[in-house]
Amino acid sequence: MKGDIVGFCCNYTANVPAEVLKEAGLVPETLRIRRLPCTGKLEVAAIMDALADGAEGVFVAGCRVDECHNLTGSQRASKRVAYAKEMLKELDLDPGRVEMIFVPRGEAGPIIQAAREMKTRIAGMDDAMTRALESEGAEQSK
Amino acid sequence: MITNASLQAIEGQPGSFVARVHQEPRYIDEDKCTACGTCTMYCPRPVADFYNERLDVTRAPHIDYAQAIPASYYIDAKACLRVNYETCNLCAQTCTAQAIDFSQKPRDLELEVGAVVLAPGFGRVDNEVLARFGYGRYPDVVTSLEFERLTCASGPTEGHILRPSDQTRPRRIAFLQCVGSRDETCGNGFCSSVCCMYAVKEASVAKEHEPDLDISLFFMDVRTQGKGFDAARKRAQEKYGLRIIRARVPNVDQVDGRLLLTWVTDDGKSHTELFDMVVLSVGLSAPEDARAIAEASGIELNHYNFCKTTHDAPLATTRDGIYVAGAFQGPKDIPESVTQASGVAALASELLAETRGTRSVTVTYPEEDTSLLEEEPRVGVFVCHCGVNIAGVVDVKAVRDYAGTLPGVVLYEDTLYSCSQDALKSIAEKIKENRLNRVVIAACSPRTHEPLFQETLRSIGVNPALFEMANIRDQCAWVHSQEPEAATEKAKDLVRMAVAKARLLEPLAQPTVDVIPKAIVLGGGASGMTAALSIADQGYQTVLVERSDRLGGNLRDLKWTLDGRDAGKILKDLTDRVNSHTGVEVLLGTEFKGMSGYVGNFTSSLEKGGQTELVNHGVLVVATGGRPYLPKSYGYGKSKRVITQLELESRLSKGKNPLRNVRSIVMIQCVGSRGDDMSYCSRLCCSQAVKNALKIKEFKPDVRVYILYRDMRTYGFSEDLYREARKKGVIFLRYTPDRKPEVIRQTRGIKVRVYDRLIGDEIEVPASWVVLSVGIAPAENEETARLIKAPLTQDGFFLEAHAKLRPVEVAVDGVYLCGLAHGPKSLEESISQAKAAAAKATIPLAKGKVAVAPIVSRVDKSLCIGCGICENLCPFNAIRLVKEGKRRKAETITASCKGCGICASHCPALAISMGGFTDSEIMAQIHAFSQRECEERRES
């Protein structure tokens, strides 16, 4: 779907199912939340796979640094998000397509904000992916 | 009254304690302060208004709220500039009553007392607990106490419900229940008992004010178990469209300036919605200073830091002579707190019965000067400034001078504060000097001040009925504060009317009636025995009337109390004491057949074995009890396997043997209660079921116990039992009235079919026994109610005179109420209430005389046609028809008359008039009112 966003959340940052948030009209319809035991488990490859599978933006929501359930899990995740950003640059993609956020435990508000922000962010992007999607769209309309 | 004080220690023995008390100064003399508010106006130091939950500001000198007692301001010593820095002193300079006194010092008092009552109330839930729900972080998350102030007309927003963040009107409000209650993580594992009902009330008040509001309430269980509460909750739900959601909301989020709630319902579905405002229904914690109180008074606390008591002596602390009432004994609502307050009075009175009256002072008054009335009316008018309270709006001097022009007025003056001691003295002297025989005071409300002025009249030999008040404060200065001229004119009108009435006032007698020092208690159950013993212990003869041939009532069928005490022992102790007490006469097998007379002088007919005996007595306590509901449903009576909770208790009392072949027990709640035959909640069945379930688990842990319930109403500390039962593996399944469980009898055994909400399907549970939690039905109250002419509720229980203020009195004077006759309640509550009824019943007995209010109806027998309308209409049974010769004539029983005036207003022959409000007096007032208008018209 156009404008797909994937949010990687851990057990402690995703207490509200995405479906419920969508039903309430609080987040973009295109959000998919992938729940992990801990964001420290997240590999760079998983972020890249999400983009390769059609996501236009990815955010990773980890615990606040000082209250991570697994102590350093969210810090690890944040490092990997930084690697992913580097890789995106090399691929001529906007590094803003991947973002790390830190969320106080059990709060849905920041997740909603992140999803909305990512939506507006990708809408204003001009990189290899937008161009590819445009030409794809143009071909389809032909 | 010693305010601003704390208890330091209690030394000595019951009957001769010494209480050491430390008192901080108020810096305002309570006797001089007239509560005018000038000090607050001039004080430059703003402080948070704690009464308004810090939603508003006030000044260092203030009064918490207008009705506060003592009706005196006090200075917040922490904020005051004069107290802390010796500067300012503005308030002292502006106080016209010279009530502000910075020379006051802290005092240490030693009080000699015989008994001590602890009633410190309850404490607040920690802000830390509230912070879990966003309180303090999101401004639109408020506590229920804050919301109460927001909805109050005298509150910071004048009753408009506004969001604290942006002062806009919220459209959607959510109430979260059990904040700081039923929550072990914050230390409060108990249920606060009152929050469910107060949330419904607050939601209703909010809807009354803003009909468009959309209100959702999040409950775990809806615990509206109080008398009449379920009906009130249902009405509110229907009338205001309150949305009730059964879920516990874990936390509160903020999105787009609104509050996001997420919850999971018991069908496993997750929901999310946005609200504009969230109200946290905070629970009742133990008082913050509970430990200090316990140390100072030498009592023990329970594991929640409330006062430790037992179910058979709920008002006694662990130290003799020290009693407890109200929320410190356990979370409870107003009616129960007021009941307990009366109950502890009985306990103190029992302890100190011997010394009754030894330290009382009798006020004597001079003979009334009857020669005054032989003269023409000589009216004195005193117009009060009340500081600036009246004089700030009304031109007091103009009103005073106007009074001088009125006929009959010989003295007209203005006073700064009529109610101050100096002013009262000067008024008394002037009445004497000028031989005034009618007095008019134009000041504040007769409700608060009439007795004070009448007392002044009595003290100089003037009949207090020769007094009239014009309320120019409330009715002129307050309501017309923006229109001083019109207010002054209205004040003149009121004074003219008062003078016109005063000229016709007649002295009224102040009769008293002797009281027969004897009480009858109807009903020999736990309540009746407790009440009878208490009255007897307080020193008055008591007749305990029991219809059956044994004492004990429903207590006989109870085996254990909720706190695990042996009910049989409690019963034995009570009956032994009753039987051996010389002050209690027990009449078994005796029926109450009728009662005549009035408070202090009743005559009852008691029938025993066909013989009728007449007994004269001063008061009556109704403790006729209730009975267990007999179910017709669920196959009760058709199988030995289907039994009631009491029958289960009786089986369990034989130990674990009866459970030998039992593998599974299903309990069904609300059998009869809440809908079927009785519309009300029977209050104690939930706790009883949990109690028995625990007993089963104790005897035989592998028995599977299921409790099918609608709302688990284990309020107060019974919540502990509920939690323990869950921990021990008792399975709780909620059902709704549209999907009731079914009991299915099979060839071998029995099973119960019930809808499991979590699975979303019907399940069948094999049951060795099915235990029905039957409700409490009223006894034959209709007959008793007819005999004593007391009203019943729709549900068939006796109706108290006022649910909150007079919970153990009946509308008929001298008749009191306790136990199951009043409504379903636990043993603990029945005992508290029995003590309360005993305390109230002893008041007339101890006084020895019943003072009759002078404002009663009087029948002019020459005009009376004997139609009997008045007798039928009188709500207090205070007027009756008597034969005089061949005719029937009405006669007021002055001791029972409340002076409501219904008889006078309905008498077709105008034969009845009310003391102090005769037709001619009222007509004179009305004529005086229109007089000025007539004059004006004549002139034009």
C-alpha cells in the first residue's frame, strides 16, 4: 500500500494494538506495528527488509534509555538505526525514512505521534524510492 | 469546641482519662468574629484554597466555607506576614469587630474526660498513585474531589464544568473507579465502598448541568450496595444515559490535547477512545496521621492503618473507654458514619451512666413580666450593619430612620453587630429601659440567629415569641448586591412587614411534657438485644419484646462472622447478658398489638398467650429484623443438593465430614435480590459467599468452588476475603440478568449451565452442591408500620426520617429503628446501628422532659366542625379527634406537633391557627407589604 509505515515496538512500548488505534482514527491506516520482545533484538537487516518489502518509513520505539527493561536494549536498537541510516545514504535514500524514538513505558501517545510524523515526513521526500514509486505508478497507469 | 488541635496523649483509666491536647492559635477570636469577610478582602497574601482543592485562591485569613463551624475565620499561620515577619497587620486594623488577636499563643491543655471518641475521618490517596493515571502531568486528569468542587455552585467555576487546561467545556468525560482502592500495589487492598455511588452522583450532577455531556464510567464491579443506591444508580443510568463499562483502565495518555484511554473488556476485546477530561474516583485511605493517633491514644491499628475493631464490637477500639466512629473504623458513607457517631455516644453514655447530669448546669430564667402585655404594642427595631455585610449594600441608617416612622415603633436603632455579646447586652438594657413589648431585629437569617435573640429576651423576662426578624442580609444585601438603592427599599419593605406582624404577636407558652423512663424494644435478634442492653446499661428500664419463644433471631442461623468469629458465642454472650440484666425485662412469645400516645408517653398493648397487657413507655425501638428470601427458582426445595448459604453454613459447622463426597460446589449470587422478587441489593450475600467458599477451601482444598455473580460487592475490608478466595483458586464467573445460570438436574447429580464471557460460550459445570445466595426479605413490616404509623420504603423496609442526617429515627417522634428492619446489613453494621438507636432513644429518657416547640397548631374548638381532614393529613400523627359531648373536635397533641401548618392551611372552618403565624399576623404582613404601593397609587 502506498505510504506504508512499519513501527517496531517492544513489549513495553506497544500496549495498544495498531488495529484499535486505527479504528479510533488516531493513526494512519497504513501503519503496521511489529512487536518484538525487545528492540535490542532488532537486526539492521530486519529494518532493511521492511523497506524492501514496501514500507516507505520505519520507526523503532524502544524504552526510555534509563528505564529499558533489558537495560541496554533500546540503546542497541538506536545504534542499529544509526547504521541503517548510513546504509540508506549509500543507497541514495533519505536517511529520515528510519527513525528511533524513545517512549516512556506504557504510553501510546508518542507512538501515535511518531506514526503521524513519519507519514508527513515521507510525503515530503524526494529520493530514489519516491522516484521509483512514481515511475512505477506511471507505468501502471499506462 | 477546640479547633486547630492535636491529641498528644491519653492517660488514666476508663471513666477518668486525662487527655493532653496541643492547640495552635487561630489568631481570630471565635467569640468576636462575625464572619463578615473583611479580613480576607484586605489581606495581601494569597494562599491556595484547600477547601476548593487548590483550584482557587483565598487569603491568609479565611473561612473554609460559609457553613463551617465555628462560624469564625482563622489565619493560616504559615502564610501570614504578621505572624512570620511582624509586618502588615492590615487585617487587624480593618476588623471592625476587633476579633483579630495576634497575641494568641499555642496552648497545651489537659482535659479530664471519662471516655474518648476517635473520629478523624479518612486520608487521601498518595499523589504517586494518582500519577500513574497521568495526574499532575495532564491538567485535565482531575480527582473526584476536584470534580466535586468544579460542579459546585460555590466552587471555583461557579458550577460550570471547565477543563483546567484551557477552560473550555469538555464534551466527553471518563470516570475511572478504584483509584487507590482494591489495589495492593499502592497498599490499599480494601474497597473504599463509597466511590461507585459518588461517581454516579457526580456524573448525574454534571449531566444536570450540561445535558450534552457524554459520560463513561469504568467499573470493575458496580458496588452501589447502600440502601436505595441500586435504584438510584439505575435511575441515573436511564435518565442521564450514563455509559457503564466494566474494565479497569491501566493508564492515561495524552494525544492532541485530549486524553486517550485504552481498555480491555471481559470478552477480551481491546478498545481505545479519546476523552476531554478524566475523573479519578479516588478511594478513602487511612488518615495520614493514623500512626500518631494510635500512639497518642494507645490503640491498635489494622493492617491498612485503620482503627482495629471486631465485628461483634465495631465501635470499640482495643483500649477500654476509647471508641471509634466514621471512616477511621473503615471506609464508609455518610449514613453509616452518622449512625456510628450516634452509636459511640451510646457507648460513652453506658460507661458514664452513673455520672449522668453531675456536671450539667441548668439555665434559669426570670419570671415573665406579664404586665408588659397590658400596654399597647411598644415595638423596638434594631437594624444590623453586620460590619459591611449588610451596610456595604443597604443604607442601614435610612432603614433605621424609616422604621421610626412606622406605627407602634418607640425605639429604632442601628447596631454594628447585633449578635455580638456587647450588642446583645445593650439590646437587653434598651428593651428594659423603654419597656418594649415587641422586638424586631433586621439582620440575618432567623434560621441561625433567632434562638440567640430569643434567648436574650427570655433572660430579661420577655416571652421569646414577642420577637420577629427581617432577613435584610440574605434577602437584600446578598441577592441584590449590585443594586444598593433597590436593596435599601426592599429592606424597608421587610422591616415594615416585620413591624406590622410584630404588633400582633402574642406570647406563647413553652410547655414541657414528662417522659416515662422506660423503653420498649421490638425484636429479640442481635439488633434488638444490643439496643435493649445499651438502653439498660445507660440506666433505663427496657422491655424486650420477642414474638417467637427464643432470643437470637437470624443470628441463630449464622455460624461465623466475616472476621472469622464464632457467631454462636456472640449469640450466647448477648442472650446471657440480656437474661441476667436487671434493667431488661424479656417478654418471649409476645406480640406487639398497638401503640397510642406520643413521645415520652406511649402506651403499647402486648399480647401473650391471648392475654393483653398494656405497658406505658417513653420511647420505642423497632428491631423487628428481616428474613432470608425463600427461592422458588434454581430447583430449590426439589433437591437436597440445592441449598442456601445459611444451610451450607450449618452443614459446614459440622466440620469437614459433610464434604466427604463433595467435589465441586457452585454458588449463585443475587438469588431474589436485584431484580427477581426484590429490586434491591441485599448487601451481604457476596461477602457471605466468599466467607463460606474460603471455609470450604480450608476444610478441603481440592473441592472446586465456582461463584457465579453479577457484581462482587465485597465492600470495605471484605475485599481481602475476595482476594484470598481468588488466590485459593475459587473461580468467579460473571453473569448478566439476561443470561442467568441454569441448574440442570440429571439422573445422577446436578450441573449448572452458565455463559462464560471470556470464552464466549456456554459451559456446563457439574456440581455436587448448588448454593444459592438468597437475599434478605423484609419481615412483616407492614403490620408493625401500620400500628406505629411509620412509613415504609417501596421495598418494604422502614423508612428513616432522613437517610443521612437521621438514619435511625422514624418520622414519628420517639420511635427509633435498627437492624434488618431498616434494610439488609451485616452483623457488624446491625450492632453499630442498634447502639445508635439506643443512643437516640435515651435522649428523651435522660432529659426526663420533652420540650414542646412553641410553634404548634391550636384548635379553636368553638369553630371546629369535626370533619377530620386535619387528622388525615397530619404527617406526624399529631392531631386527633376527640369526643366532646356528642360532637367530635380536633385536638393537637402538642408534644408531637412539628408546626408544619398543613392542618391550619386545610381547615375549612379556619379553626386551626399556628402559634407565631396566626392568620391575622400573616394578613397584617401582607397588607403591610402592599401598603406602600397603595399609597403611591392614591397619590397619583
